[in-house]
Amino acid sequence: MIDTEEQLIERLARHGFDFWSTSAKIAQRFPVEKDWGHPSFPIIPFRLTSPLAGDVWKIPLTQAVDYDLPPLRYFHEFHPTPDAHSNHTQASSLFHTLFGPGERGTSTNVFERHWKIGFFALRVITWPRELNRAGHNEFEHRHPYLWTAAKIYIEPEFPFIGKTEDATHRLDVLIKEEDEVSIRCESRVYARRNLVPPATAVRVAGHNGQDFIVRTTDRTVRVPIAQIHSLRHTRYTPGRSSGSSRLELATTFLNRHEVPVPIAAGRGTYSLDWTAEYVSRALNKPLTTEEYADD
């Protein structure tokens, strides 16, 4: 039974999965294709050295920055039979053997089972036609296994090419999580694993003179200040909810990819007004503020 991330990575590496090379590098071995011939869905058809459910797993490329990162998703379409329920059961049984029973999904139009191991999520999800008759899928009439295949996903939460982080290093704190403000540490481009955790469990954001840093117990988002060109503050006035706000960095990753990096969320429309101004001044970066109705 595999129950630790280390065991999972070792097992996946034995099958030939690559979570360290960039997708551009991997595409040199497995040239990019259009998934089921659909021009809007480029994928890398990655061939394993040892099968796991199947030989070929697909790496989707949804935006230009994906080419400069290691894969954030592998998926395989498992369809040994023409029956969706049978395919789902077989795929789930395979993962059950490896990782235990997992958890059942709650959506009513799919069969789903998922597992969480360290920073990896694993899912088996199947869309049977009888549960999706009212919807339309743009792959219809193009994908012969659309309604029968069990799709198996393996997804790290952030790129493993990033260095690990010693989160005990000094930080000039600009934002601290409190009642009205929550810290966001979820960038799939700039996140790193905390090899050494912070001294306290307090979630904070700030800088060290060269990098803007968002720090939590298990991960850190580290953004070179030179790659930040502005801050964006968005207010949402009461509508469907009582209002909220968010603050994000506008960055240029590797000097070629425009990437937004969320750093804070406010529980009210004006919760981040002071914080946004304060961070803008501290980083010497321009600030834009926009307001929308939450309707």
C-alpha cells in the first residue's frame, strides 16, 4: 500500500512519469498533438516505460506558461470495455489496490473517486451518458470514448522543478492573516515546498528585499520583485454575497508570461484598501483598483 508522497513519487518514477523536466523538454520526445483532433486542446502524448492502467498518458497544455513548467497534470482515458460503469469500477479498483479506498465524489452527474497523498491529488472520474443527457460537450461526435472512458488524473499542486524552501529565513511582514484578511498561497507557478517549516503556523506575506514571499506551514510562494510590474486590487460590492475583495501581483514569469499571483483575500468589499496601498508603497509598484457588483 502506498500512503506517503515519497512512496508515490518512487512508484510513479518507476513507471516513467516525469514531474521534473519542463513540458517543452518532454515535448522533444513526445511531440505535441491536438487532443482528439480538437485545435483548442493541445496535449503531449506521454508514453510510460512501464504501463499504469495504460501506456499513454496525456499532458494538457492549456496556456503558454505550461511549456516552461513541469507537468501539473497527467491524465489517461481508460476504456477496456464499452460500459462506463465497468471502466470506472476497474480503474477505481486499480487505485484502491495501490492507495486504499480513497473518497467518493459528491457530484450527481459523474462517477468519481479521489485520493490525496502529500501534494498529489489522484482522481478517477467518469461521465456516463445517462447522467449527462441535458448537457453538450464540444468533443461530442469527435471523441468515441467520451461517455464511456474513466479518466484517471495525477496532479501535483505545484511544479516540482522549484527549489525547496527554508521558511525560517527573515521576512519583512507586510500582511498577516487576521479576521478580515486571509493569505493566499496557491500560485501554481511560483510555489515551493517548505523543506524547513516556519517557526510558527502564522500565515504571512512580505519581502526580503529581493523577493515577495507568501509563507504558510507547508509551502511558500516566492516571486522575484523584478518580475512584479504592478498590484491589482479588486473590490466586489454586495450582491449574491455580502461583498469581498482580493489582491494579486501582476507578474511576468521568465520575462515572457503574464501571470497573476493571488496574495490576499478580504472578507468585505473594503477589507483590503489599507493593505493594498501599504504593499504598493513597500514594493514601489503601481496599484490599480477596480470595483464590480457581485451579482
